[in-house]
Amino acid sequence: MPVNEPSSDIPLAEVFRAANSLLAAKLIVDWALGGALAAIYYVEPFTTYDADIFFIPIDKGLPAGIPALYAHLQSQGWQVEREHLMVSGFPVQFLAAGGLTEEAVREAERIEFEGVPAKVFRAEHIVAIAASVGRPKDKARIEQLLQQASLDKTKLENILQRHKLKLPTL
């Protein structure tokens, strides 16, 4: 059970149902919630603009199956607005996973949200991904996760070493 759940005005159950429908339609291999909403699963809530769904594509080619995903979700009533798909007015990005993010999808924690099965990146992967990106907001996220989440320090170190990453100086 999560320490914190995102605000009820975020249609997360709909997002998870859509991701599961992509899996059922065999358009993707697997998926998990990443980014800020995944971090909120482990720490005190903060404002976020969108949901990031990372998926392992069936085809590793350049578009990584994005046109088929968009077509499938649009047939279910989702709208496209720039790089986001919109559900109930909330923006969702579907991002093809590779390397560290693919590992994060494969090792994501299985949860249930409002009766919908889902997967969320583990805190250790969120920290490692934030370290790989290195923006100021990523450094803040690392600090927050290190302070508030129950991290497996050995697992985190293994991930960082495997992907040749270091935590920033906070």
C-alpha cells in the first residue's frame, strides 16, 4: 500500500486501464508508471504536470510503436495534444523504455490502484534515473527520496554501478 496516493483529480485509474489495454492488445511488452507520480508513491505529495508511462515496445524500431499506441488510445476517446495524450483533461506521456528505464519497467513494483492492476518504478530506480538526467528538479527529487523513502541502499548502489552513474552532490 502506498505511503501517499496522487490527488484524486488525477485520473490515474483511467491511465492504468489504458496502459493495461495496450498490453492486452499486444501493442507493448510491459509498462510502469515513472517520473514524478511514481516518486509520489514513496514521498510526500507535490505538484506535477503529467503522468509518465514508460513502456517496453514490441518493436524496438525508431517510432517504437508510438503511432499504433496513439491510434489505439484515440479509439478509446483519448485526445492528442502535442507530445501528450489527454485523458479527462490530464496529460499523459507514453515513453519507450530502454537501458535503465527498461530495467525499471521490468523490476517495477506491482500495485493495485482503485481496483486496477498497475506497476510503479521502485524508488531506487527513480533515484538512478534522476541521477542520469541531472536537472535541478531531479536533484531535489533525489534528496526527497533519500530522506523520505525506504530505499534499499545496496540495490541503489548496484543500479548506479551497473549503469555507471553517481549521485549528485546535494
